[in-house]
Amino acid sequence: MSSPSLSHPPIIQTVFGIKWVKTLSPAQLLQLSERYKPSFPGQKKKFEYKQSINPDASAKLPPPLIRDMGFVLSSTDSKRSLLLLEDSLAFSIGGPYSDWDVAIDQFYKTISVASDILNDLQVQGFFTRFVNLITCEQPFSVETYFKFNPFVPLGERKVRIRGLSTAYSLQSVTIPSLGATVRLFEKSISPISVDFVCDIEINKTLTMLCATLISDKPRFEEIRSFKNDIFFGSFTDTLLDQFGIKR
């Protein structure tokens, strides 16, 4: 049975990405950024970033882990971007997409540009993110718009929603071979409405050479189906009708 469709979906960003078994060197990252320059000429930004490796906020934090560097590249119109990190590559499409196959083909077309650099790299995972902007009219109540309970904490990871008295949290969903995290963040609140960003991230473990990924171009239909199950299973008919659901 196919999933319902939406005439005006709330998605504002779609991400397809791969994770490497072995981290890339600064020289490899620089080489990749140069190769992608013609396809993403709008912006090239080199940066260093830090990441704490201790998830327990109550414990004394060790010195931050310094990650070497990364590059953010974007198309001239800023609708497409590429994030190159030492452990991953992520291709992003801004705004709604009309078709899964068209979107994933854009991803394969993009990574194929640097196939001679990427072919021998070992892939350990594929991931997607679907970022949605959700507007809920006031007076707001969880039961009116959401089927899952975003108030249930996952460990100690919580996001405080300004103007609301309860902490919204992350929710994890898993099925065999796939894992998903649903993040709900308040973007803005007014007397008229509350805007949320709902970020659905799905990860799939796989082991193959990047050359195989590029040549076989797997469609990852199980991810597409899982994403739809999560999306349509998370929101009430009141909210889905707002997106123009076609059952």
C-alpha cells in the first residue's frame, strides 16, 4: 500500500549523505572541495570545529575533541549545498522535492563528479534527513497536532521550548537495520501560532566501496518507506489536512 501524498509538503530541506570507515585527511578534503568548485561555485567556506565527546552534562567535561576541518559548498542559487567533513559527505536540497527518485539521483550525480577520488573509500553508512517547518495554530496543544508524545525525555537530552512550560525532547525509532531520530524544536511563537522544526534523521548501516555505491545507485526504498511511516504516523489529521494530504 502506497503512502499518502501532500499537495504542499512542509519540508524545507532534504539531505542525503554517506559516512566513511576511515576519516579523510585535510589534503583529501581540500582535493574534494576543489573538485566540486565548478558545481558549487556560490560559496566555499573552510572551518575548524569542536565536538565534546562526553554526553554526560553532570560529569566534568574533557577537553573538546578538535576535528581537523571541513568545507561547506553551495550552488549559485544556494538551493543545493555540500558539506564535506573528515568522516562524512552530505548533499542538501533546499525546499520541497517533487520525487524521491529525482532527489536521490541528484545525490548520485553529485558524488559521481569526484568518483576518481571517492571510489576507493570504504562506506560504513548511508543517512538521510528530512527537515520540516510545522505551523500550529494557537491555542496550541500536543494532542491536536501530534500523535507521538514529544514530552517523553530520551535520557537527559531535552530541548526547552520558549513560552511553553514543558521540555520537548528527542524521540528514537528503530526497525531492523534502520534507526531514526525525530527532533522537535520550537522556531518561533506568537499569539497566533507556534512554529516547529521537525527533523527526521534516518541511518542505515552498510559496508561497501564508494565505487559500488556510485555504480549500483541503490534506491533505499526501505528508508523512503520508513520516513513516510514516521511522518504520517507522527501528525494528526488536523495537521496533515493543513499540508493538503491526498489519501
